[in-house]
Amino acid sequence: MVGLFWKCYTLAFATHMSNEEYVSLISFICYFLSFHVMIILSASLANEMAIKPKGFAQFLPCRLPTLLNPQFQSMLKEIGIQKYRLTLWQFYVLRRSILLASIGTLLTYGILLGTLGKHSQ
């Protein structure tokens, strides 16, 4: 995120750039943005997919009550109890909404740093 922020900030506030520098900045921004999107989306989709087997495991004994042995039933209960999720430092579960929140945070910090040294007249 730092690389994405720095390249966007440079692009927004640079006064003199050649075409090569401009293309280089745009390619770095695309690289950092795609890397950021891949990490956040893959983690949030993994969290969403971890919920689906839990729901299936909870309703399976109701659908097939005669075919399940006690070992399999205890295994299904363990699946229903366990919580597998990808988090940020164990206090925020990754969801798709964090992608927009992180990009909005970068934009806000960019606006704040861009107006930090300017005097209003």
C-alpha cells in the first residue's frame, strides 16, 4: 500500500515529467493496485468459502440420519464449531469491503498530504 500511495502521490503532484517517467509511474501504479486487489480479494473469498462447509455440515445429519455413524457425526460437530478465517492481526476479519476502505484511506491521506504545505489566500 505504501508503494501505491507513493506512486499516486508522485503522479498527482509532480510538475515536470517526461513521457517515460509518466509511463513508468502508471505501470507501477497498475502493478501495486493489482497486487493489492489480488491479496484482498483472495483472502475475502477464502473467508466466504470457509463458511459454506459449516452450513452444509450442520444440515447433513438432518438429511441422512440413518447413514451417519457416531465418528462421522462428531467430525461434523467439530467442523461446525471450528472457525477458520483470515484476519488482520487477529482483530479484523477480511471482507470485500476492506478493498474499498483501503483505497479510500489512501485517497484521504493523499489529499491531506497534498494540502499540508499549501497556504489558503
